[in-house]
Amino acid sequence: MLANQLGYYSLIIGLLCSIYLCYVSIKDLNNTNRNVNPNIIILSFLQLTFVIISFLSLILSFINSDFSNEIVFNNSHTTKPLFYKITGTWGNHEGSLLLWLLVLTLFIFLFLIKSKEQPKKYRILTLLFQELIIIGFFLFIYMTSNPFNYLFPVPTEGLGLNPILQDPALAIHPPLLYLGYVGSSIIFSASLAAVTQNYISKEWGKHIKKWVLISWIFLTIGIMLGSIWAYYELGWGGFWFWDPVENVSLMPWLTLTALLHCILVLEKRGGLTSWVVILSITTFMLSMCGTFLVRSGILNSVHTFANDPARGIFILIFLFILIFLSLGIFFLFHKDNNKDPNNFFWLSKESSILVNNWFMMYFLSVVLIGTVYPIFLDVILAEKISVGAPFYQKLITPFLAPFLLFMAFGLKLKWIKSKIENKSSLIMFLIISIMLTFFILKNITTDLLFYTILISAAFFLFFTTLRELFLKKSNNISQTISHFGFSLLILSILFNGILTSEITTNIKVGERYVYSNGEIFFERIEKEKKSNFDSIVGYFKVTNNKGKVTKLNPEIRFYNQPVTITSEADIKTTLLVDKFLVMNIVKGNDYFNIRYQVKPFMLWIWISVLIISLGGLMGLRKKKYEK
Amino acid sequence: MYGKKVKLRFLFLVLILFSVILSVFLILQSLKDNVVYFKSPSEIKSLLELDKKKIRVGGMVKMLSVSINSDEVNFVITDFKNEINVTYSGAVPNLFAEGKGVVAEGFLKDRNYFLATKILAKHDENYMPPEVKEALGVK
């Protein structure tokens, strides 16, 4: 009760802080004083504090199962474990928006204290643009999704959190993803401020690169966690489904990655200024579009909680205002003030980065069209369609091979004008890659030529980056690590795709299912009772043709609040291979429906994503070292 | 010098334009082949010719229609006006049950017989895909 009101009022005070902060900043803009008015930083801190208080009191309401709060009632239950009571705070629409607001205010505060050496006007303008977004979100929360709505009479029990969201990976997935999404808001505000101040320059590139890296790292890890969760919770045994909601998170990642590469050109050579601004704007717009698509209920997935058209319309209007504002500013103020001659030789780091950007934009348009086209068709022709994985695979995989080769070469090139060094060793690596791939693939795949080209390219990148890492010759170790991670990722995904074997069958307790490579024995089932669900645990013995026995115990859970049945796959993970067994029940039948998969290199998909992010982390560290 | 720069810009623009056109063409081309249409049993009944392409069928699982043996699941999808027989071998989502909404993806063998390759998972008991809602005429 008390926490509820505390949260509500501190949210209002937070909004007042933001408005006053805008007023003070605008006044300070015309002040000739060289330093930023210290009140601004204090106000920004206050704004952050009030949002934190509001968020903490929401968490407290969840911990205490205070059902006088509407969203606690809708999303929590007394029997739920404490951990999921807490994470339930952002497992719903209202709470996750509050988290979004929290990250927005946190980032602008960090920006203010970390940018002391930057020009004053630029800092204040960045703050103002960010405040525009913050106030927009404050209003959005007030008008359409207040997390502190009061319920009377107070219900005695809540409705519970969707059981598939009760999961450790999913508990930290939204905060990390938001750090990435919202981190791009700072890039957006800062680039608009820099455009108005005509400050898009090498110095600015150096300064903003850190922010790009930070949100890129969080976005990468956030997407990975969501993917891990989908792998073991949704029971299909895959890690990427090309589901619209996944695509929506991939799109800002693609533009952010493109931006990350362009920033290098800006930082070192002062070039590509317009393109950097456009990418900064696009990244944040895509993050916002993502929120719009997910929150408006247009897309169907786990992420659509409650659908309320008013929310969609609000975000849509807000989005349009931001787009028009940013485009207006860009066209009015932007001047290409690059004094260096923009000439560069065709074989240089600049052109390789342009090539990277071409690929990124191509991948982006594939994903964008695949995601948006069904929505348009539905609105215009009222035809229901869906675009599945084959569409994306067909359009993206053929371009992967040249993309990987360019990644290998691009790393080695120098700025302005370059030539390829160590031609002989490169050719040797290429030949080794092709031979290796050919011998590995010879007996296991039907589409030999296609996969040979693709995997050779990945191996080539793998070997060249590995060599750089061993020789420690390269001065851009962070890029090398990330590119190495990417080659490992592609290799793991491809081999995983080629070598995965799957068996689905319907089986009764006590039966054996014999297949070409072994047998599955369904020993028995056991019933268990937990605080908020009952479960049936199946005991399976899988014997492969070498006589090796794997015991797998998948589970079916019957949650009482809300009434839902979920399957918990049992996965035995080893360094090289994952064994995945999931069982389902069909009501009123003795048969259990099981799916058994042997998936090689699953673990390496996650490891390689971590290596990619590690490269980003190293990039952050290197900057300090240079100073 | 000036002329060279203009030439370079022009070349660059042409390259970009060309690649944009190429990629849009590619995307639209494969969109045509890979789109999966959603049909209700009634729409299938009124089809003029059978499509060999993959489609999705949605509706309710008819009461008392589910039968299971060791390698397949048979059931009937109905929209209370028309119905279609479905055969499926593969993993069934937990919320698949008689009297509940379902979306099946696969190929039409004829107007009364559908061979499913995938049954789509749903996430909670009360949730009904909008396509199914529409197919059933629920507002």
C-alpha cells in the first residue's frame, strides 16, 4: 500500500524534475559561463533517484505480494518463489517500461558526469534531446501504462506470472537488452546535439565510440540470453526462429554494428560524417519501432502481454515526432565539414568498412522486409501470411561467404591506401581451409558445393584471425577478437545445422523406440509436487550404437496459477555436443510425444557470442590505455 | 581534379543504386516463394485449385477427433462450418488439446486432407492466435 503510493508520487516528482531540468538547461545554454551549471547535474541525479525509488517500491510491492496494485495482481502470486517475484517486476508491460525509463535517466546522468571535457553547449543539448525522450516516456507511463494502479477491493490472490517467463535467463534478459536498446538513445541525442553544434568530428567520434561500444555489448549479450532461453524453454531445440520479436532486436544490432565500424572511420579519418549521423538516428528509431511492434500487440509472441491499442498509438505518434525532429535537424544543420580530402584508394580500410556497411544494410533490409511485410499485407489486403526461416536463410546465407572473406581482409588493411601483405600465407590459408572443409564435409552433406564455399570462408577467417592473435602483431586486438568470435559463431551454427539429428515419436511408459543409431527407453514417470506447480518427470535412457547410455529426465509442469502446462527439456551439455530431450503430453492419452535431438557445438554458439562481446570490452579498455 | 571527384561520386552513386535495386529484387523474388498463407477450413473448401505450396490452417481441434499411434497424430480442425482432417508426425505442443485453438503448418493433399509438418506452439491457455479468432468469426 505504502510502497505503491511512494512509487506513484516519486514518479510524479521525477517528471517535475525533468521539466525543471529542461528549464534550467535552456537558461544555461545562453549563459556565457564555460562550465555547465552544477544544478543541472544535481537535478539529473535527483531525476534518476526518484525513478529508482519508484522502481524499488514496485519491486517491494511484488515482494510483499501487495495485490492492491493492479500489475502485481495480474502478474504475481503468493506461492511464486521470491526470485521470480522480483523478476516479475519487469516481466510485464508496465514494469518493463519503468525499467526502460530507469535506464534512460541512468544513461543521461552517466553521460553528464563522463563528458566533462566536451564542449558545454553540446553537453546541454544532448541532455535536452534525452530529456525529450525521457519526458515522452514519463507521459507514456502516466497515460497508458501506470504501474501503480490501485485495485479495490483488494484481491486475496494474484493471477500469477506466465510460467515460461519464470526462468533465470529470462530474468536478466530484459535488463541487459534494455541497456543496449536504451543505450542507443544516448547515441541518438548526442549525434543530434553534435549536428546542431557542427561538432561531428574526430574528437566527437572518439568520445561517442565508448557509448556505441557499451550499448553494442549489452545488446549482443541481451540477444544471446533471449536466444538461450528460447533454446531450452520453447522446446523446439533451435536457438533462432526468425520470430518477428527476435528480428526486432536483431535490426538495431545490425545498424549498431554498422555504426561501430563507421565510427572508426570518423575517429581516425574524420570521414563518413553524414552516414554516422544517419546510422545513429536509425539505430534508436529501430529500437523504438521494436518497442512499438512488441508493445502494440501487432506481433504475436511471448512478448505480447496485454494488448492495448492506445499504447501503440502513443508510441507511434511519439516515434513520428522523433523521426521528423531528427530528420529536420539533420537536413537543416548538417554540414559536411571534413577538411581532410576524402580520397582513399580502393584497397584501404575505408573501403572495406564501406563494404561491411553494405552487407549490414542488406541484412537489415532482408530482416526488415521479412518482419514488416506480413503486417502491411494484413492491413492492406487483409491476408494472413507469415514469412518463415527459409526466406531469411535463402537470402542471407549466400552473402555470408563473401562477407566472411571481407572480414578477414578488412582487418589487415591500412587506412587511406593499403596493399595486401603476406600474399603467400593468405593463399596458403585459403587452400588449407578449402581442403579441410572438403574432407570434413565429403561424407556428411548433400549440398557439398554450397557448404564447402561457406564453411571454407568461415575457416579462412578463423585461421587468419587466430594467426593474428598468436603473433600479437595486430594493433587492433579487440577487432581481431570479435572477428575471430564471429568466425567461430558461423562455424558452430553451420556445423550445428548440418550435423543435428532429430527423432520425434509418440511413446508409452515402458516402451522402447529403436532407431538407426540406437534406442530410446522410456523407463518410468514420477510425479512431484512443488509450491506453484505439479510435475511429471520422465525417466529416459538413450543408448547409442556404441553402447553409451545417456539418462535424460525431461519434465512436464502443470502450473496452477495461471493454469498452464510447460515442458522443461532436459539437456545434457558437453563441450562438443548437446543432447536434448523434451516430452509433451496429449490430454486423455497414454502416449507421450517426445523429441530427441543430438546437437553438436551448441555450447560454442554461446561461447563465440561471448568472445564477440569480449572484443567489444577490449575496445573499451584500449581507449583508456591510449590516454 | 574536380572532374575526377565528380566522376568518383557518380560511380559511387551508380554502384549504390545498382546494389539497392539488386537487393530489393532479390528480396521480393524470394518473398514470393517463401510466404506462407493462412487459411481457414472454409477457405480451403472454396479453393479453386490446390496449391502445392506450404500453408497454415487454423481453427479448433474438433472434440473426440484426436487419435494417436506411435508415429502420428490424427485430428480434425474445424471452424464450425467446415472441417479438415490433419495427419501429423512430430512434436505436439503441450497446449494442443481437443476443443482448443490450433495452427498447423504443412501441405494440402486434397480439400479434406492436410499433412502437417509443424504444429505451432502457443503460450497460454487463454491465448488464441488472431488468425484463429478471425477464422472462427470471434470478435
